[in-house]
Amino acid sequence: MRRLFPVTDETAAPGERSGTSGGGRGGPGGGGGEDGAGREWSLAELAAAYAYPEAGAGSGPDGGREPWLRANMVSTLDGAAQHEGRSQPISCPADMRIFGTLRALADVVLVGAETVRQEGYRPARARAEFAAAREAAGQGPAAAIAVVSASLDLDFSLPLFASPLVPTLILTGSAAPPDRVAAAEAAGVRVVTAGEGAGVDPGRAVRALAERGYARLLTEGGPRLLGQLVAAGVLDELCLTVAPMLTAGDAQRIAGGPTVTLPRRFALKSMLEEDGFLFTRYARP
């Protein structure tokens, strides 16, 4: 893996580094090994590259951290977020290492009910490589999973609900079917009301999670949920993997649903590359 942006003395080509001809900044190059080019990055290096913004106490709800919501998605060159209904065919080993790292950094993973059904979601697992860092950050052994669902039409016998390391949450509206709410609670699921009527209000969902101590938020979609978060203006960061693939067809984009009044511009924070896949980070200004 190599870092393409931001360009530093380590990522610039040998002839463009400070102290040589051309000054201290240049285009991305493949000179040297200090930038990690040509080798697999360690989990510690990935964790440092994807660290959440620093936040002091007292800035968020109840004196805690201000919530920060990042999304992690993958897309082909022609904009497909899935192939035959799943994201795995357009992923790669490096993408999955980053996927695992982002989960290990998060307090909670926010996911839509349809994605849970299609992707066969399982609970986040504790990883020994991140145990000390999570303990130092005041986090539990693994991220909680928070499922967004209006109908609660979910199989509560699945491991995500029946045997998670950290209790799974469901975010729903006040008009959710009472029998499904009762079934979820009987399975040990924590049901959180985050909207009036049947739907979930994205801003209220973020606040509800932050009030429960979940300030480092991660969403893995699907596209409908991400579109709702974008339209509501609550997304702070997008980690987008661009797969060097073309699929054509009518697959969903990474975000769907309501249209924003004006396109929201995000700033490029970093870009990594491995085997032709680009791993980008964009954040709100």
C-alpha cells in the first residue's frame, strides 16, 4: 500500500523530496519504502491513518465527545455500489482490512435493515490487536451495531441479535409495530425511538446514540440509509473505496433517496492505493 495524498517528503518521488532538486512538494511517486509502498500496512498504521478527530471532553451531549459520523462505502469506476445485490464482489483484501479497522475504531456501526438482510450481517467481534487502544479510549471490547428499521421485520434469532458481544440496538420510529418491538426486546435488543411516526429522523438518531455514549459513529449503508444521512446534513466524513472495475447494469450508487437542495462539497483528507484500488477519505470543511 502507498499513500498518494497528502504528499509528504516520504510520499514524493526521490528527486522531489526536500533537500534535492525541485523543493519539498511534488506529485505522488513510488520512491522508497517509508510511505509503505509495496508492502501491506499493519493494523496500527491503518488505525493511525483513519483515526477519528481529536475531541475534548465537554463538547458533546452530557459533557461527552461531540459525535462524528463517518461512512465507509465501496464503488466501481462506473458508480456501482453493489454487484448482484452485494458489495463483496467489488471489494478486495485491502478494503476488508480497512473495513475491519474502521469497525475497530468505532463506538457503534449504524446500518440499514435491508443491508442487514442482504449482507448477512453479524455482530462486531473483539480483536486482540485493538484491545489496548479501545480500553485506553474508554470503549467496550467491540463496536455495537445499531440497525435502522421502521418495521422491525428482522429475524431476531440471528447471531446479530441473539449472541452479540455488545447488545445490538434498533433505531425506529414511535409508530413501530408494538409486537415487533416486544419481540426485539425479548431477544435482548435495545430499541431506541429516534423519530415520530414510522420513520427514523437521522439527526435524532445521531443524538440518541451520542447520548448513550456512542460518539464515534460509523455507517456502512446501505445506499438508502446513506442517502438519508446525506440529505439530513449529519454525515461528517466519507471513506470511499474506488474499485478498478466496471459493471454496467442498474446497480445502486453508494447513496440514494432524497436529493439535497445544493450539492455539499467535502474536502479530500487522504488517499491510499493498493493493487489499483483507491482508498479515499473526504470530510466536511
